[in-house]
Amino acid sequence: MNTQKSNALFERAKKVMPGGVNSPVRAYRSVGMNPLFIERAKGNRIFDADGNEYIDFIGSWGPMILGHADPDVEEAVAKQMEKGFSFGACTELEVEMAELMTENVSHIDMVRMVNSGTEATMSAIRIARGFTGRSKLIKFEGCYHGHNDNLLVKAGSGAMTFGNPDSAGVTKGAAEDTLLAEYNNLESVKALFDANPGEIACVILEPVAANMGVIPPAEGFLEGLRELCTKEGALFIADEVITGFRLGFSGACGRFGIDPDLVTYGKIIGGGMPVGAYGGKKEVMEMVSPVGPVYQAGTLSGNPLAMTAGIATLKKLLAHPEIYDEIDRMAAVLAEGMREICGKTVNQIGSLLCMFHTKQPVTNYAQACASDLDAFTESFKALLKRRIYTAPSQFEAMFISAAFTDADIARVLEVYREIVEGE
């Protein structure tokens, strides 16, 4: 496979950007390769700088649920571009986006737009502390909530990929109020509440862990967390940056019937543009400035191009709920085929899936870390050689979009069979 232009671009990039990248997981370093530089994408195909075409299972890390360059989203953004890119002022688009979300997701009364998932989780935790008057928070090993100082403790995603779940530059003071629990283990959460009575402001988690591979919640786990938070006077924060509007229009919380106090969003609500948001119950959200005492601001928050792309995406999902049925069905077919062909553990929920290079069940961080990373690297390289574009990390998800077809799924399963049979 010719990657001459990508390699040349990487050499240029290393001279002016740390590691040659703007997001560490894109470095491919963990699989011993240079990153591909992407030039364009359409549907579920992506094309690198050397003209190589791939079936794309990353989808910009989740937001492209309709596929790349969806014509309806493209048309909407093109019309908005004629009006202007950014105003630093209120627009009707912000109101329309907030109405779309609050009118169709029962567990959010109000929403505030930000520019990234990291901003959203940082703000939600600040609100929880302001609302409760408490300092400590509970997070789960392997769940990633952005690069906030409080949350880079046993974090997932890129932190796991490079074998260093914590980060230099995070002070002891920033991390000492962060308490670690085991995902899918309710008793570990109870123990932390018992050991810190009246001190815990919130519990934050991905309702479906999607940054240590894909790990669905055990039966009763989310319901038990909700009950515990209510009993202990702590806020329940659901990080739905990945799962929001992907596992159904009301996300993972809607899928499992959970009523969180705060929810964080990103990815799909920007239709591929940089975006984030947090929302929740009215009495909690009214803690936010300028109504309340918790300060949060962002010059480009509610950017009109991002709002336009997000609105077009959400409206299409609302108008065509069968999209969810179809992408979920294709993901289930792919997951079952991968299990049969490879004999490995494949976790799948909705349009998210991940093959762990182990035959043991994977339900938490420790079990995810027990996967054979050398086998993952071999598999990743073999897929890429055959033009299947997946994440260069064992601890990321595969995403199915509405641009996929049964023929695409069949092709990928054929590739897995070729790899297993050594062809």
C-alpha cells in the first residue's frame, strides 16, 4: 500500500506539532505505524492523501451517523456559510437546537452549548459541585471524559492506548477529590459513598463505556447508580458524548430508562463540526451564569455552522427513525460474524461494537486491559492492508453509519475470514 504522501506529511507535521498530531490517538504509534493523512470522505468511504480508498469504521470517531458528506447536511451548511461563519452573538439556530433537544429528550429541561466534550464534562462537574456544595466526585476506571485534570485518573481512550492512564501536569490537589470505582460493580460505588459521607458531589460515567472498547452496563447497574445518587444527595452525570443520539434519539439513558441530573453531549449534535453541550434538570441548570453563580462561557459556543450541521443531522434522524433499526441490525450481523470467524469476544450494542483479543468476557477496565495487544496490532494492520479503516487502538469503538450496506458488512466479514485463514 503506497503511503508516500502521508509519510511525507507526517515528517512535516512532527517539526511543528508534538508527535506530529493534534490528538494523540491519531498518531498510530501504539501499532508501530505512521498515521494516515485523510484528504476526503463520502458516505462510508474515506480517502487518504495517496488516493487509497477505505471502508471507514471510525466515522470521525462517532459523529458521522448519517455517513460522511450527507447531502442534506451539506446543503444546510452551504446555505449558512453564505450568511456567515461566526458572529459572537445569539442566533436563532442556538434556540432551535436547544428546542430540538429538550422537546425530544425527556430527561433534559435546559441545555448549554459548548465547543467540545471536554468542556461539557468539566462544566457539568463544576455545576454539580456548585449545586451540592461538595467537592468529591466518583468516576469509573477506563471511562474517558476528556482531558480535564480531575478526570485524567485511570482514564480510557488515548490514555489507555499509550499505557499511561494518568497525565503529567495534573496536580495532586486536582486529582485528590477524584474517587475511582469499577465499572459494572455497584458495590465499589457504595463503598466510596460509605467512606466519604456527605462529601461526594456527583457520579460521572459513560452509560455505555465506549472508551475502553465497548462495554454495555450490566443489568441493574445504571438503575442502582441512580438510586444511590438520589439516596446520597449526589448528582448523576451521564457522559453521552459518544452515545447521545446514537443509541436512539434519547441516547443510552433513554434506551435504559435512566433519568440523570446532567447529561453531556458532543459528536452527533455537531454533525461532524466541533461541538459539545451539557443539559439537565431545570433546577440544576439554573445554577449556570448568568442566572446562577456557576460561571461558564465560550466565545464560539453555539457556532452557527456547527448548529446548522447538528440541526440537519438531528432532524433527519427524527424524520427517519428506521435509520436506528437499520444500523443496529447491521452492527449485530457484523458482531455475530466476527465472533463466529475469529472466536474472540465481540461486545456490541446498537451501532457500536468492539472485538477484544481475548476469549474471556469483557465487562470492566481490568478485563479490557487483559486483551492481547500484540494480536490487536496484527489484526489492525491486516485490516488496513485490505482497505478496512478502524481505530489504531484496542480501546476504541467501531461505528456503523447509515451509509453502510449489507454488501459492506459482507465484505468486512470476508476480510476477517481471509485474515484468520492466513490468505
